[in-house]
Amino acid sequence: MKLAHHIAVLKGGISSEREVSLRTGAAVASALRRLGYEVEEIDVQNRTPVWSAGVDLVFICLHGEFGEDGEVQTYCETKGVPYTGCGVAASQAAYDKGRSKAIFFSKGVPCAESETLIGEAEPKMQPPFVLKPVCQGSSVGIEFVQDAAEVSAALARVRQYHQPVLVERWIRGREVTVGILEGETLPIVEIRPKRGWYNYENKYTAGATEYICPAELAPELAGKVRVAAKQAYEALGCEVYARIDLMIDEQDNVYVLEVNTIPGMTETSLLPKAARVAGLSFEALCERIIAASLRIRGSVEDGRRRR
């Protein structure tokens, strides 16, 4: 017997990742219909989405602002309706790269040296480093800085997002990502862009990047990657599922880059890729997310009683 029957899938949204979110939402909605759920797809245009009174669960497919930042989770809680994925606090912590870095350092999660620039502050760190808006996803706004002559122009471009700027030591090496489902790591995926780095274009252009799953890593190194990913997941208090991005340098040191609390969920996205290698179909992955979310947050009636 299903724990939920009528599910609202929130997609689109108001962030720079709207187009990706529309694809994620459409894929999830299609999978849920194949599973026999009644699905209500909602293209979110503002901060007050409306779903029908009979909804048992909100499946959040919103990336970025009003998706991964804790806002839509708070909104669902005020409405007394259970939702998928991480809770408010974990979402807030993961979305703010400066905040999550501080938590990682305090809890011993391996990550690169970094600093956060407020206002017009200048970096104390010397290049090479990477500049990132603290609250953007899908590699939006990232600048790689090789030497001091590039700093001023790169900072100006990142500051167009009107956010604090994270300055992070540039780790050269192999990029990997680890999905975690209900506290257990899925097979590691190695990301190999055919040109340049793993930017927005290489993420969403067919054939631009090669993905190897399971990653071709020595057992000891693969173990280090899995341990670091799980440390990051637990340090932020994540629930149900997430995807952790990491770098491996030339000496096989492992560094956590960030935690994605609502990773892409199209048929070709990285979390579903890893789940398939672990023997989970896309539909089974969605069903696991639903079941785990309801175990944590209870039914609609439970939520209304808590209000």
C-alpha cells in the first residue's frame, strides 16, 4: 500500500536554474505516473505556489533559490504538508557555500582552504583560486583565477550576482560526485569534461562530458571519497538524499566542494546514473525518496496536527 497517493511536483521556480528544474520536474512527474500516483505538476513562478487540498506530499524539484535554500521547505511546513528531501536547517546550510565551509572546517570534513568576501573586500589568499557566488548552483558565476592580474576583473564578474563571494583554493585533479540515499553512499561517478572545466555548458550539453560510474578508483581511494562524502552529508544534517561533489588532487587527497540537497533528477542526471549502477531504476529511486521523506515527516494529517 502506498503511503501517499496524490503528489504535487514543484518544478521551474525563480532561480537561474529554472530550465534545469523544469526538466527534473517533468522526469519525476512522468516516473510517478508510471508508478500509479496521481500527480499534480506545478510550474512555480513565485514564492507562494498553490496545490490542491488533496495533496499528500510535495516532491520538490526546484533547484537554487526557493528550492535548495530552505524557503520552500519552510513554506511546506507552514502549510502542514510533508515534502521530499532535506529539512530547512540542512537546506540553508548547504545552499550557502560560506556557511557550509565553516561547518565542514569545524567538523573535520576535508575541504580546500577558503575565505568569504563581504562587500568590496579583497582576497587575502593568493592565486590560483576559484571565485564563486555563495548562493548559486549549476556552476553559475564561477571564475578560475590563475594569477593576480586576473583578480579584479574576475571579482567584478562574480559580484554581478550581488552576493558574498567564496574564494577557494584551486584544487587540480579529478572531479567526482557521490549520491547518498537514506544515509548510504551510491556508486561514485567520475566527471570528465572533454574541454575545459565542468561549467554550465559542459553539464547540460549532450556529449560534452564523459561520466564513469563506478569511477575507476583504487579501493582505498574510493573508500576515502565515500567517507568524505558521508561526513559532509552528516555534518550539515542532511536527510533522505543528496549529492556531494568532491575533488581528488594529484596526491590522492580528497576535498569536498559542496553538497547539493536537490540534485538533478532527469533520467540522465548523475544521481539516477549512480542509482542505476546500484540496481535502482529511476522509478524505484523516486519511490525510495517518497517513502523515506514520509517516514521522517509523517502524513498530511500529522503535519496539520503539529501546526
